[in-house]
Amino acid sequence: MSNSSVALSSLQELFKAYVLADADTSMALGATTHLGKLGDPSLTHMQSDTQQAKALLKQLEAASSTDFDEQLDTDLMKRYLRQTIFFNELTQHGEPQRCRMPNGVDGISAGIFQLFVNDPRDSQARLENILSRLQQAPSYLLQEAITITQPIKRWCEIEIEQGEGLPDLFSTILKWAKQINFTHIDELDRAINQCNHALDHYLKDLQSRPSIASFAIGEEKVKELLDIRQISQTPAQLAKMAGDFMGKTQSLLSELNETLCKKYQLSEKMTDSELHEFLNKKFAAKLVDGKLTSILDYYSGQIESINEFVKKNELFEIPEQQSMEILQTPSFLEPVIPAGAMWPPLALREGKKTSMVYLTLKEDQLAEHTELAIPVMMIHEGIPGHHLQFATAAHHPSFIRRIFSANEHAEGWTTMLEDYMLDVGYIKSDLVDEVRFIAKREMSRLVARVGIDLYFMTNNKDYLKVGLDLQFDSEDAFENAALLLKEATGFTDGRVQAELNWYSTEQGYPLSYLTGNQMVWQLKNEIQACNKKGLSERELDKAFHDVYLKSGCMPVESLRKVYENHGLL
């Protein structure tokens, strides 16, 4: 091994130690070093973390290697650290953004929820860790209240709404503890009561504070964030891309509208929104005995159907040790999970790679769960989408490629598959137009997400002009954003507001869907056009999928270099 390889190996270990030293990150990745410990919400901790990240980044910038994989991993580690530093140092109205964004609810609940629903160990051990975390929660919330100064209004409202659902989670945990005769049941009961009291005080304190409406970070900061994430387009270029995509999508929707109106003998003047509503009602998932949870059976059935189709047609390689669980979204997560979301396999957990799919089931959002939309959602979230992608990446030998978060890489893959699986015949021919219409209406949300994300980050209304004839006259950013999202997608009002909740808090993530979709399709088309190895169309598809999945997590532009290294570009 060369001296440079030895040096890089040492830096990789330092990087791993840095990442896993943070209790929240360690827990989220499936490491076992901080199972009973809450993180530190203080500014002092964040400032110390920033200094450590900067010191490690300086060392990595001085390192180099002639080995392709070593150099790629080094670049990914640097990008990870740059992004950490970016958000740690990001400001809102003269103070760190951290001081404006309450996070106490997630800070105390995320690890507890994971221990409750996604931990293979025995119940006693898990409950001991939960008890430890609950006992730390009151002091954690006190520190969070000190860290937060004057919060952003919408972020404060989200925190309060999520917090109001937490007692339900704790009550369910207590019932579970009683059922398995937990040895410290009295301590757990006491800790829950104390936590609920502290939580109530924390939420009332937040509610009483004056708040700030605006939360833009400015054009230059957006450009900096895009550069870190290896997205070369400017905000203006991304907005143009979104507008162009909307034009093409609207044209295709018009063709499908005409075809479907003839098929169902509907008025030729029916709008896309009206047709969407008609299809939602016609193909609504049926409740069994009026129970909302019966919707979950539709999703489970789709998992089996898709897996069978993929295996029969040998489209993707599926790891043996993997599984998915379908669950109803708990009440405290409903404000930030509009229709459904997937928690991927924990990157560092040994054994079977298990994903958790959460579905938000509400009476006023049943239109989101239809026999047409459910297959597309499970393609996106399950196999061959996020679950397959992350279950495969979790086996990668490189630490950074198992844990790296590249949104345009992940969402570009899954949104590309929404079209690909229809193209290869997963949906029966008699319903493919209906499913494609619903899917393209859903794809319109990607356009809206680009416009809204850029608008939220810059406060520039021009970014909302993505090809729809709308006037954005309100001084309220959320009213303008809701107008665009509703028109583009036909989502229920409840889903629109839940979508906007997370758009506002995950800066740069919403735009990654369409950006990633276009980057991935461009990459795939270039590989097909080159076809350097003279493969058949089927062989080329398989080669593209294999490299994408088995290379681990990274920005799409970094992945391009991997395809070049494999001789496919």
C-alpha cells in the first residue's frame, strides 16, 4: 500500500469517528454507540462541530491519490463536510438559522421512535434505551428553548403541531412496556409524565414568542449550496428547465386527457384537474369495514406484484437480505409526511436491510390513495426505487458511500423509474393511460417544487413562473406557493400544506427531484448513445442499473465519473 493510501485510510477513520461522534447522526445511521443518549442542541456544540469539520476538511484537501475509488471517496467526504459547515453557518435575520428553527420535538422523538419500531433487539433492551432518552428529554427541551431565540413563524407552527402528537407515541410505548412486563415500568411511567410536562411547557413557550415571517437565505447562498451539491445550473437555469419540463408535461397531459375523455365518454371540455378528480373517485381504494388501515393492504399487494415482475423480467438485482414494512404514519409525523415517506435501511446496521414505509391515512386525504397512484408510489419508494437503492448501497464497503446524502441522486433514480416501469410494461395496457395521466400529474409536482424551493430560498416570485397562467399577488409566501402547487398537482388542501411544511425546512431538497430526474435521464441517454461495449438495449439497461445501484450514494455528477471508469461513457 502506498504512503498516500495509508494517509487516506487514516483520514477515512478520522472522518468516520467525526460522523459517529454525533449522537443523532450515529443513531440515524444504525450505529450502536449512542443508543440511550440524546444529542446536544446547544449552540456551543454546533460551533464545536463546525470547527472539527473545518479542521478535517483542511486535512482532506491536502490529500490526494492516484486510485480512482480513493480519490472519489475523498471528494465525497469533503462535500459532506462542506455541506455540514454550510448549514451550521447559515444565518437568518442576523443569527444562526439554528436559532430560528425549533427542533426539540424531533430531537427527543426521532431516536425513541426508531427504537420503538425499527430495532431488531429484544424489547427490554430497547425500552431501557427509550427510558434513558425520556429521562434526558426535560433538560434537552430546556436547552432547546435557550438555543431558539425568535423563531420563523411557519417553522414554529410545524414544531407545535408535531409536538402535540408526541404524547400519543409515549402512551403507545407505555402500553407496549406493560404488555411485555418491562422491569422498570414505574420509572418509565414517571419519565413519560415528566417529559409530557416539559413538552407542554416548551410548546407553550414557543407559542408565546414573537415570530418572523420571512426565511429566505438569498441568491448567493443558493448558488453556494448548489455548488456543494454538484449541481452546475444557476437558479435561473433551473427555473427555465422547470418551465420547459412543464410545457412538455402539459402537452402530454392534453393528449392523455383527450384519450381518456373519449374512453369514459366525458366532456371534451373537462380540465386536467376535473379528470384527475374523476379518476381518483373511480379508482379509489376501497375501505374494508370503514377502516382506514385497510388501505395498507393495497400497498402490500403492490410490493409483491412489483417484486414478481422485476424478478420475472430480470430488470434489477435484488439483495437477498432485505425487507419492507408498511405502517400508518404516527400522528406526530403527519404534519411533515403529506401522503407517504420511506425510511431507508439504516446504513450501518448489520443483517437484513429493512425499510419502513409510512403512509398518511386521513379521511380528507383518501383521494391520494387510489389503484392508479399506489403502483407509482410503490415503484418510487420500494423496489426498484428508494428501498432497493439504499438496501444495495448499505452493502458497499466504503463508509462514505453508504452514508452520503445526495438528494438528486436518490430522487433522480426513483422518478426516472416511474416512467421506466410503465415503458417496460408493468401496468396492464388497459390502464396504462390512466396510470400515466396520474403519474404525469404527480410529475408536475416536481416542477412546482423547483419553483417553490427557489422562491422560498430567495423570495423572488419570478421563480414561481414555471409555465402556468397564475398571478402571485399575496405577500404571504405560503399562499403564493400553495396556489402553484394546487394548480400543478390537484393535491388536496391538507397535502398541499404538509408539502409546503417540509419544502420550507429542507432547503435545496425539493428542487432535487426534477433536477435529478433530468440529470439521470441525460446520463442514461448518453450511455445509450455511446454504447461503447456494443450491448443490446436490455443488456445496456441492466448495466446502467447495476452500476447505479452498486456504486453507492453520491452526486449524479460524481456517478458520471464511475460510468466513465467502467468504460460505459
